[in-house]
Amino acid sequence: MKTFIKVIEIWIPDKDRTQLVFGSGLYGAFSEFKSASEQQHFAYDEGLPGKAWAQGHPIVLTQFEHSYFKRTMAAKKAGLTSGIALPIFSGDFLLAVVLFLCGDDEFHAGAIEVWTNNLGQKDSLRVMDGYYGTLENFENSSRMVSMPKGKGIPGLAWETGMPVLVEDIGKANEFIRAADAQLAGITTGISIPIGNEGTQTYVMTFLSAKDTPIAKRIQIWVPEGNQLVCRQGHSKNSNDLAEMFETLTVNKGVGALGRVWLTGMPLITGNLEDADYKPELDNLSSMLAIPVIQEGKLRAIVTFLF
């Protein structure tokens, strides 16, 4: 399966919390790039992870050449051309930076967008930046859209403070750009509120095309009492796993998701036995779990399974 995202990394503060060091990563066939990355470190405002830390919001870097990206030569050799950094904060303090790295090719369709409300339009969101692969027409139309609070999936994520997942986007009333998405072949979207505190808000949106999906399975887990439950999920393959997830619960500290809830830290795991189900049923091998934190509390966990 071709995937839109080629490499995912998690960068975490060192013991002195003054630099970011390598935490974990999903590299697939990019073993040389992994070797070039594992010994790296980033000071505050250095490199893509450090810039996201300093600016306090997601950053899209659409081109590595002649930029502040520190691993340009290794990335070029691997065919990686663009990166998106997602910082995860609890209040003023950085917990981690999740890095998504993409590569251009003619079949590379999909998008990762960062929406924000600028000073002139505090009650609506616009695309601050985004990576759209080959979807030039969809990018042009998206950059013209103003998204009011509560409208479209970015606006709904802003209003609720929760992740919003929409399937069959071309027919969805919640998706303002449905017609454009249908033309571009985009089928699924998820918006995740980032740093939804204060007057400035950011929402990160992942839009997935059928042939180059963001992930094989996307899920939203929420705490209910003393357990996590799967509120919503989307799978590239339809099977009995969807019903299985509806009956699963996760205790704090137990398994991969339980650890994310306990620590507030994003997590990459290749051992999906931690997820309390049998991954071979859906040919899954690894997972990225992203916590959604507001005012120091976990609101949800978004999982991407590959």
C-alpha cells in the first residue's frame, strides 16, 4: 500500500529539557535516513522540531532545500521533500514534537493542513500552511476558504475542542469543500485541535485519498470515567474489527494507549499486541498515538494504524 506519509518521528526533551532528542520513529524502508536521524538533537528554535517548539504551533515546511532543515542531504537521498511538525504542549511546557515527512511523486495525493484564526478574523479559520502533494487545484481552492467556527471539520474541531473524523468526505455535509475533495479523490478527513487555549487557535487536518491513505485505520479514543473507549474509527478495509473496537476499553497505564493517557506523551509502537486486539486481522504492524491535551487534561487520543 502506498502511504501519503513516508516517515514519522517523535522528538522529546532531554533530561535537562533544553534540547530535543530522538524518541522513536516509523521509517519503513528508509533505514539510511533512520541512521542519520537517531543521533540528532535540536536546540530551542533549531531545525524543524525546534522551530515548532519555539513558535508553539504546527509548522509546514514544503521544501527542505535552502531551509533550516538539518538533514537535507539525507532526506534528498531518501526522496523526502517536505515535513510537518506537530508540537504537543501541556500549558507552556513542551512534551514532544511529532514529525511527519513526505515525498513527492506523481501518485502522491492527500493533504496535511494547518488552520488558524488570524488577528483580522478571530471568528474564522484560514489555511496558515499545508502540504498537498499533487493536489494543486485543491490547494488553491482551500487557501481561499474562510472556515467559521463550527463549520467544516476544522471549524467543528475548533468549536468542540475534540478531534473530528469524517468518512466519505465528498458527500459529507460537514465538509465545506466536498465538491473539490471529490474531484481531488479525497475520501477521508480528520481534524485535530492543537493548543486550543486562549484567543489563538490551531487545527491540524489530515485528508486522505483512496490510493495513498494517511493510514490503514484511524481511531478516536476518549476517556470515560476511568477507562478509554473508542468513540469513532475509520478503516481502509471493512471487516469485523470495527465491531470489536466498540466493545474494547483501555485502563490508564495499561498497554500502548493506556501509557499515552498516563503520560500525555505521543507514542509509536510496532508491537500492536499492546493494543488489546489481534493486528493480523487487518494486516496492521505499527501505530502512532497522538494525545489531544487542553488545560492540562487529556481530551482524546487519535491513533493512526499502519
